[in-house]
Amino acid sequence: MMVFDSLRDRMGGHDNLSPQQIAHNTLFTATEKIDLLHQLQSQHASNEGDDLGFSAEDIDAAIAQVRQGAENNVGASTVLKGDF
């Protein structure tokens, strides 16, 4: 099993991940997605003048989508669950 330094590394290490890419990734639990989206929110706030290709509202919408999915038990487990 490969050891990953961070959740971002597990997503392929992309520097410019979109909120929707994170929200729809099937390799992460809802908690991991929320963690990544909060990291992205922090990055977006610190780069206020830079265009990252998405808005703060896009991040908020992705967080809401992940939370809604978690309430409906969607994304509560990963596709690899049970493979270990």
C-alpha cells in the first residue's frame, strides 16, 4: 500500500483542484472531501486577488453537496472499502 502525504496527494497532487472534482471523487469519504474543501477554502482566501478558476461560492456549494450526500448516506464509504 502506498503512503500518501496528504489528501491532495491522493487526488493526484494537482495544484488547482476544482471543488466539484473533490465533491465527486469516489475514492474519498465525505469527511475527507470536507477536509480537502476546507483546505481549498483557505487557499482561495489567501489568494484573494488571483483567479483560481472557481469562486468561494463554488466551494460552499461543493461542501453543501457533500454534506447533503452524507446525510443521504452517499459517499460515506469509498469504493475501496473492504479491499484492505
